[in-house]
Amino acid sequence: MLGLIALLQTLTLAVSGPATSPEYLAIRVAEAEGYFVREGLDVTVRTTRAESGAAEALAQGQVDLTATTLESLLRFGPRAPDQTPRLVFGLTAAPPFAVLVAAAHAGGVRSVEDLEGLRVAVTTPGAPELVWFGWLLARTGVSVAQLHLMSLGERGLVRAIDSGEIHAALVQEPMATRLLVEGRATLLADFRTPAGVAKALGIQTVSAGVFVRADRRPADVHLAAFARALLDAQERIRAASAEELAARLPGRATGAQEDFALRLQAARACQLPDGLVSAEEVQQTIGIIRAHTPLPAVLRIPRPEGLLHLEPLQATIKARQAR
């Protein structure tokens, strides 16, 4: 066993919290199922409290890789030109959420345009889904400033939906699916899948992914091994039952057992196929972020191609297809 450990390539990975986030379930599965070790990697996973913490860990050189959002990387990530973050594996097209209308107001709110002047709730100020929601509004000529936006926390948001106190809300997964299934809300816009994002916005985007620093990038052979582990984890997520996965995952990653089946469903729906991201998707996402998020004045964003390093992943996919 000691000999095996000595042969493993050591990597440290920061992952945005909470540990129950559907966006990062593939990483939890790869760790729990031993896929990293099978690929010759000794990966230490460090969970941060939020996306910003994972981005800062990469900027400060505390980790080799970080799993967080592109928005967080632009706001809190590396600044020096030689430290440019590079995406090596795409995870989601957008934060997995849905714009829901409270059942009590379903008859009066049938389109995004109808939200003008109404009470709309989010969980927290600056929630990542606000960037995508802002672009959705802009497509219809409405701005966030024209809404009565309220920050209520998850429990307060759900209570306000049930009571009809608010007209609509940006509801994260898995609660969005639960409210829809139980008939407590109706769907106005769906950001839970890549296809849903493209339909809502008319463009394709990228949100969460695994990033490295250009000046501290692990060798391609190790990035390819990392990609193989994540691809195997995605396959496991698609094929395994909630009971099978929960038996292997630590409790901090599953959360309440009664909610894990919905979390698994959300993870299956939101993940990008094969982790591939195009330069066009990066460019379109940067445009959305710039339009709705204050970025550091000193930030110099490179060309979209310069934010990608997908050659190891592409080679891995090609080798799998040739089998």
C-alpha cells in the first residue's frame, strides 16, 4: 500500500461549497468511488464555504485545481497575466435554478415581461443565479431595477411562495423541482439543464468548471487522468441509483437522505456532456457577467481561447471513442 501511495501523483483541489451542491457531485463521486486513485492520482479535496473561497485558493497558489464558477474566477481569481485561469473541465451551463411563479399568482404571471413591478425573491443578495436572470430580463426589455427584489433565504423564500407573499422567485435545485412536482409553483424559465439555459437565453453558456492556473498547471498526463476520473464519475451518476451512490458517499455530500434523490436528479440534469466547453460559450458568458456583475477595475480578461485548456480532456474523449 505504501508503494502505491508513493507512485500516485499528488494534487490538491478546492471545491466550492456547500458539499451537497449538485454542480460538483461528480467530484464527490470520483473521490468516493476511488476513481482518482485508479487513475494514479492522490487528490486532496478541500471544500470552501462559497465559490469565492475556491477562486481565491487558486489565486493564492494554495491548490493545483479549483472547482468553482467562471464568475467567481473573474471576480476573485488570479490577476497576474502569467496566472490566467484555464478551464480544463466544464461542469454546468448555469447555476441550476428555475424562475418559478407562486401557485397563487400563476394566472397573472405567464411571461417574463409580466414580472415588471412585481415582488420577486432570491435566497441571498448577489446570488450567482442573478447574473443569468438579469440577462433573461434584458432580453425582454426589463431590468432588475424594475422589480421589487427581495432576499429571503431558502426557507423564507419557500414560505413566501406558499403564502403568495411574493409573485415569483429564483429557486435553486433541488427545491425548484420539489415545488414543481408538488404543484406549489409553476415554471417560468428553466436553467436546470444546458438545453433549458439555451432556450431561456438564446445562447449557450458555462458556469461551473474545474480550473488551473497557467503558471502552475499540472502536466497534461495528470490532467488527462483527472478528466478520465470525472468522466467515469459522470457515467456513474447517470447509471447508479440514489441508494447505491448514497451508500458510498459521505454524509456531508448527500445531505438529508430524503432529499438526495432530488439532488441526484439535479446533478444528472445540469452537467455538461463530456465536460467540453467552446470559446464561444466562454465569450458569451463573459458578456453576461460583465453586464450584470461588478468586476475589478484592474482585471484584464484574455481572449476566450486563452481561458481554455481542453486538450487533455479532448484526447481522453477521443481515446474512449476509439475503444
